[in-house]
Amino acid sequence: MIIPEFEYVAPGDLQEALNCLASHGKEAVVLAGGTDLLVRMKQRLVKPSFVVSLKNLDGLRGIEERDGAIVLGAMTPLIEVLESDRIKKHLPVLRQAVERIGAPSIQHFRGTVGGNLCLDTRCLFYNQSRFWRSGRTPCHKNNGQTCYAEENSDRCRSANQSDGACALMALGCDLVVASSEGERVLPVEEFFTGKGESPFAITPEELVLEIQVRVPGQGAGSSFQKITYRSAVDFALVSAAVSVKVTERKVENVRIAVGGAGAAPLLLKEAAATLVGKAIDDTKAIEATSVLAKKHASAFMVENLGSSLEYRQEMTRILVRRALQEAIQWTKS
């Protein structure tokens, strides 16, 4: 498949990049690593007039500790996350998630933290070639009035399959976004709209600059779990990420996120709350939380990722349980 014609722009600094996005708006797309964007352009899922490359913005690369937070530049290559001692020590859930992103020979060296966070929602009936899609009327995500994943749905039911986004949701990070008019900070929960047609709460003129994650203190642990058809390359059929804080062998705080279920990584607050105050060796409480997580995530799931709905729902329970067990085990080390 051939990429359609476009004008390539490579700004020399951040302000130039933001001015370029302000000038071209919806006609422009941002090129970070390109591992997902170029595929979607070949499939004619995206047909931009301008491609704005961020390759010259060195200020958006790197991992540092600042004011009690680990700060990751949006253009930081995934391989730097895997090689970072800070990430390995404090944020194992993020490291595990990045390890599972795509094929190591490509994504880990070309893919970026911000690019994976902003991975567009996906659906079996949408992420196909233009020829394949030509046999059907356009779906909601393609400016149509139909959802092929759920009959009579009045909205797009595509799913967020970003491993990094699921891990960051569990960690409860903040995102710094900017436009030519200035910067603002968004909690990760507010970055996602939950709408498959327009999954991110930023305008075409805005750019994600960095990701800020508070350094977990003593008694913190986290874990990422994922199920796919193949052991590498594949997007998640469903994934689960957990972060916990343990005090005196009891769960003080927990965040549970599930990916591959809805148009945003699902933050399961009610399920997580049932585990607060429980002893870390209370296996019945962990199982009960996992069952509730399955129940709540199942309400968002449809058959849009090429695997049976029942299988993905049951695997949600299993992956949440595994993630909870491993995160708690991490607090003991």
C-alpha cells in the first residue's frame, strides 16, 4: 500500500511546531515514531495534508526526577523506558507494559512514550484496508451512522489497546499539553473522552509535552498483565494494570485499570475500593475484587477485537487477579 501525498514539516523547536499545528489544525497530524500513524495512512484511515514531525524536538526526550515526580518527555523512545533504572525501581507496571508493545526490533527503537499514549482506538471493522472497508457503509468512526461491533449503537465502540495508556492510568499520572497559546495540565483520567470517534480531550492544535508520575513511596507495588493471540507484535485482546500501596500488611490504596474494553482505559474505582483495608494475604478479597472488575469492565466490551466476548470478559477477571497478586508481591521486595 502506498502512502497518500502530503506536505512534510519538521519544525526546529517547540514553538515552531505549535505554531504549525495552530496554522493547519485538523489538516495536520503529528509524527512521533510513526509506527502506528504510517500504517493508518497506508490504509487511508488518516489522510492529512500536513505531517508535522517532532524529530528535532530534543527537549521532549528523556526521563528525569523532578519535584517528587518521574517526568517522561513525550518523545522519549520506548527503549529508554526499558533501560531506565528509575522506571525499573519505581514503576514496574510501566516497564512491563512497554516490554509488551509491538515487535522489539521496531517499536522499542522507533516508538515513543507519547505516541503510544495517543494510540488511536481500534476495531476489527475499522482497522482494515480501504478496499476491505469499501464493501460496507461508513461506520461511526469513519463519519458514518453505523456500528458493526454492536447493532443499533448510536456511537463508536472501538477500543483503546494502548499498553502504555493502561499502565499510566493505573499509576494516576498527569499530562502536560501545550498549544501556541500556552500550557495546561490534565490528569490522565481527563485526557481520555471515552468516545471512540474522538478519544482524546485535546484539540488538533495541542501537543502532549510530558508525562508526570509521582514517585511511589515505601510499600508501593504495581503490575501489568496482557493477553494476545501471539506472544509478540499483537495488540491486547484485554489487559490489566494495577498499582497498590500497602501499610502494615493492609491495602491502603489501589488503582485498577483495564485496557481493550472501552474507548479509554477503564479505571475501576468501585472494584478497587472493595480491597482497601483488606490484608494483603486475603485471597478471597482479591478474588472478589477481580470478579467485580470483570463485571464492571464487561459492560463496556463488545465483539470488536477478533476474539469472543465471553473469553475476553473471563480473562479480565484472571488478569486483574494476577496483577493484584504480583503488585502486592512487589511491595514485599
